[in-house]
Amino acid sequence: AENIQMKENFLSGSLAERPEIKQMAEKMVNGEFSSIIIHNLEKPWQKENVFFCPVENTNWSVAVCVPEAQIKEASRDVRNILIYSNAGIAVIVIVMLLLLMLDTFRPVKLIVDSILGIASGNADLTQRVDVKHNDEIGAIGLGFHKFMEKLQTIMSELKTSKTELEGVDENLQASTLDTGNAIEEFDEAYKNGLF
């Protein structure tokens, strides 16, 4: 309160009857750096925090009185800032992790889709997975590439063998037809008494 600044002696005056005021004054006289909670001199239902420290090379001390409500309001503001900033950071981290996981596991999904396509019989054997990782997932992708190349080679060889077998089948059918015709001619000749 302004009416007691530089006018009231806290050690021997009327305010010395209040124990927290006297305790604060004794600490200030002893040159301590400290703080204390007191009741407001004009509004005793309100508490105030008094922070004090000695002034170097003097017998004086400086005290600053801050209402407890103001400190609580400031701490609420700081708490709210921390809560909102931490929540924002958490959301950003979660989104980044999700994007990273999607990017990391996309090749695995492509491999799974390709394997399911092969199992259903509707696969494109020329399909490859873009491998960007140099880890276990990249190793799976490279293994899938080798598997697809081998499968593509086997399917190509099967097509070639099928074509060759079709040619052999046509020759065999022609030979069978020729043999059948020769047997029929021989049978006709035999029936006609030519033998």
C-alpha cells in the first residue's frame, strides 16, 4: 500500500504485530534473498507473494509484492500454452508417424496385392515394386523381384514348350492319319485279293 511505503517500520511499527510481516522484515534486515506469502494490508482476504533481495553495497533491500491471483492467472496461462503446444506437437508427430508408416509399408502392400493376384490367376508377371528402402522391407521387395523374374522365366519356358508340343502333336496327328490311311489302303488291297 502506498500509505506505508518508506513510512512504516516493519520491525517495530504497528505492522510488526503481524507475524508474517515481522518475519519478512527480519529476513530483509539480515540481507536474505527470499520470498514470503502475506495477507494484503488493505484486503486481508487476498494473499500476496512478496519477493525481496538485498541491494549490493547498501543496508537496503528491495521487495516486490505480487498478488497471488496474478501469479495463479499467469501460471494458468503458461499451463494452457503448454497444454495446447504439447497437443499440437503430439498431433504433428502422430501425423508424421502415420505418413512415414504409410510410405514405409506401401511396398509391402504392393507385394501382398501382387501375390494375391498371382494366387487368383490374374497376375501381371511384369509388375515390379519400387524399392526405396535399404532395410528388411527393401529386402522383401528385392526378393519379390527375383521371384517374379523366375516365375516369368518359367511361364515363358512353359509357353515355348506348349508351342513345341503343339507342333509335335500336329506332326503326330498327321503321322497317325497317314498310318491310318495306309492301314485302310492295305486292308482294301487285302480284301480285294491283291495280296
